Amino acid sequence: MQTVKVALFSAEQDRSYPIHIGNGILERVDLLLPHLPQKRVAIVTNTTVAPFYLDRLRTALERHDVISNAIILPDGEDHKNWQTLNLIFDALLEQRCERKTTLIALGGGVIGDLTGFAAAAYLRGVPFIQIPTTLLAQVDSSVGGKTGINHPLGKNMIGAFYQPRVVLTDSATLNTLPDRELRAGIAEVIKYGLIRDAHFFTWLEQNMTRLIARDADILGKAIRRSCEIKAEIVAADEHESGVRSLLNLGHTFGHAIENAMGYGVWLHGEAVAAGTIMAAALSKQLEFISESDFERICGVFQMAGLPIIAPKLSPDDYLSLMKLDKKVEGGRVRFILLKRIGEAIMSHDVPALTLTETLLTCMANE
């Protein structure tokens, strides 16, 4: 097991927390106990994850005299909404959960986002813990305190910044993850190499076959490096006023795809993959990156079995959906572009014609 620290300090308090990463550590409740104000928790999970891991976690908690209640939600991105959030509140109130009752998110990104938002709002804030069970959640959404729900007019537009007390990442839970979900998570792993670490990107090119094959050692290294990069960025900019925006490479385009196609039709990582290719193509059009770098970027996503062609929409439809993005300022879309592999930048200054040409180039013909 290895531990990565998210260092968050303010004048009032130290809100830093550990990310414990290992293979077979789901039942290491001793890693959670220091972060429980009382020996009572509510575990939020879904109908897919619960049969695999809920009883194991509850039994491990019971061995340490921790009382647990379970809240089992429907599975899927299309359930990341007010109605499902209210199911959590209903259960917390019915079970008379208190301010010191810790919420544990056991599942993927949807469960983590819903649980974190519920924790931020219930009794004006209760502790919560992340136990991510998908690759995408382990390398991205469980770290950094972004929580929220989708709205028909925009993805993740309603939520809060609310940090967990600890993240417990067991890479063995990926053994039950469908191949499509695993590949979707790899999109976020690739992102870290593109925005921050060219050597990591090269390492991914060299080890993609083993990563897809779920080699435990390679998975562990990919998860750890991804968390290190995200922890560093979050520590520098917790509330996304500057450098944290770089983590959104491909997401402005990707969120537009998810919204247009219907939440859950394209997995988040699939949409981010196609969106990242669009951002890379725009970077090439602006002469930031070379043709050879663009081909490398396309190649690594193809090796991962991820889409590199966006769905067919009119450029106006894309632009309209992109303006619903959280990163819009003064009515202008803020683009995350690549200066080179390993370095990302923010830009408002993208000529409209160049953007339209890029959109047309990256879309499917039909």
C-alpha cells in the first residue's frame, strides 16, 4: 500500500487528507477509524456495486464495532439528479443520522458525487469518506472535493466543493469492472500525462496493453501517479480559480457530447476521450502542437479502445452546449489547450472560424 496526501491548509484549519492506494485493502477499516467522529456510518452505494462489496465492508466495520446503515441507489449517470439525491436525504432522516455520522461513498463517480453533495448539505455538513470502485473514480472524481448532480441543461452544474476525510482506493475492485468502464477510466489517466507529465504519457504508450489487461502493478502505478498529479493541482487551487481548470482538458467538448447524446449513452470517459482529441486538434490548428504529437495523442486513445471521433452535431449545437459549461466567463468559453505533450494552457482567444473547422474535422460523417 502507498499513500498520497492532498495538502489543504487555510488560516482556520488543516483539511489535508490521505489517499491510501493498494490491492486488497477494502477491509482495512483501521485506515478509516481515525477519520470517524463516532462509530456510526451510512454507506451509500448502488445496485451494481452492493452485491460485490457492501457486505464485505459492513462486516469489516462491525469487527471494529462500527454500526453501519446502507443506502442503495439505482445505478447510472442518468440517476445523478435531484430525485436520487433526495433518496439519500430521505434515508438519512429516517435513520436519524447525526452531524457526526460519516457518509461513505462506495462506488464510482456518480455515487461519489452524490454522496459528497449530500454530505455537504445534510445538517449543513457531515463527514464523508470516498471508497471508489471504478478506475475513473479512483484516479479522478474521488480526489479533490468536487461534488454535485446533473441538470437537463448542463452536467455537474449544481454542487459544492466539499472534501472527503480520507480516500481508500482498492485496485482489486477493478477486477469486477466491465471492460468498457475500465477503458473509460483510462481516458482520465491519459489526461494527466497530457497536461502535466510527458514522461508519464510516454510510459502509458509503452504500458497500455498491460494496463488494459489489468496488470496489478501497472494499475497501481497509473493510479498513484494520477493521484499525485491531481493532489498537487488541487492543493494549489482548491476551488478552480486558476490552474485546477487544466484538469478539464477535453471536458468542455466532452460534457457537450454527454448532454447532447443523453446522460449515460456515452460514458464520461468516452466523451472525454473524444473531447480531448477535439482539444488536441484545436491546439494543432493554432500551431501549438505538431502533427506528430497529435498522431501520438490519437494513437494512445486508440490503443486504449476509446473513441477519437465525436458524434455528428452541427457546430452551432456544439457551441450552444459548450456555453452551458461551468468554465464560461463573461459569455466566453474558456478552452483548455495543449502547448505540448505534458503542458496545458487556458485560452479564451480561439477564432470562431478555427473552432468551427476543428469541430467539423473531428465529427463523424453520419
